[in-house]
Amino acid sequence: MITSASFYMAAIPAVALVGLSKGGFSGVGLLALPLLALVVSPVQAAAIMLPILLAQDAVSVYAYRASFDRLNLIRLVPGACIGIALGYLLAAYVSDAAVSLALGVISISFAVRQWWRSRGGAVPPQSQPGVVSGWFWGGVSGFTSMIAHAGGPPFQVYTLPQRMAPLVYAGTTSMFFATLNVIKVAPYFWLGQFTTENLATAAVLCPLAIVSTWAGVQLVRRVSADRFYIAIYALLFLVGAKLMWDGVTGIFSA
């Protein structure tokens, strides 16, 4: 188990942010891995986070078991499985910086586009995109989730324009990423990332993970739909800016 005080100074806020994300405020969780990567390698950070994500998934899936959109899952999950497989096969060849930069551009472009459309008032819900779009964005989400636990922005590009009720959106998010995280266990095991040290460290952080996830669930239930989506788009923009910064600095420092 990791015993460094500096590690837990980064890990505790990182796990709390992921908990709020799992509870319904999708986006803030993307800040967790960069925080942990300040004190351990990105690969080790991802390995520590996966068991924690699974524990948080159990809480969020139970909380939203009756509030999710099945059709969205049917259209997204098959592509996500392909994306995870590609991420596993290409993990040694894909630059984390390039992935971050691409995700940052997608996130900011989408958030700005939605803000531009909303200048005349609330953006009306769009009809659910088709199967091809679902497979594509599901695949991108699965790939980036496998590489860097960063599948949120592609998923949001597909789902946010539908403006589902906050509880349904949070539930659909929870079910989708819980499915992805279970699928990712085998590839991470094959990559040799589940060491005794990493698993013991994850176990120590799990109680905080569960409490923060439940706090996120309770907050979502108390926020109006309009404020919920304003917050999600703002978080998406901020996370996109952080990802772009990480990508550009990573590419030029290589």
C-alpha cells in the first residue's frame, strides 16, 4: 500500500471528484487522473482508480436502477466494446498527450456550440441520434476510457443534446460507465496493472469513494434541470480546457 502523505493529498480530492461525477455531475471526474498523475505514474494512477470506480459504480447503479434510458445504452455499448478492445491493442502506441488534446478540442467545441445555440433561450431537446452515431461515439468513449479513464466527453456529445431529465441522464451515465469499467477489468489485468500495492491503496480509498458518490446522487436530486445542464456544460468546457492544456504541453515537452 502507498503510504506517502503527498499521494493522499492528491488522491483524496481526486476520489471525491470522481464520486461527485459518478453521482451525476459528469465531467469533474476527468480531473482525478491528472491529479493522481502528479504523484504517481499515469499508468499506476489508472490502475488504482479502476477498483475505486467499480465501487462507486455499485453505488450509482443502485441509486439510479430505475432511472436510465435503455435505448441509449443499446446504441452506445456495442461501439464502446470495440473502442475498449482497440484501446487495449494500441495502449503502447497511443500518446496520452494526443488523446488529451483531441478530447479537449471535442469538449470545448461541443460546449461552445451548445452555448451559441442557447443564446435565444433554452435549447430544445433533440431527437435521439441514430445507431451509427451511437456506435461511433460509444467507440470513441470506450477507447478514451480504456486509455485514460476519459470516456466522458464523447458520451456527452451523444447524450447531452437530448436533454434527458437529470435523474435519467445521471442514471444512463452510471449504467454506461459501470458496464465499461467491468469490461475493462480483463484488459487491465492482462496489462499487469493490478499489483498488491495498487489494490491495497484502492481499498483504503474506497470508503471515501462510496460516500462522495452518494453525496453526488443527493445533490443531483436537488438541482433543477436548467441549472443541472448549465453546470454540466460549464464543467465540460473547463475539463476540455484542462485536457487541451495537458495535450499541448505533453506534445511539446516530448
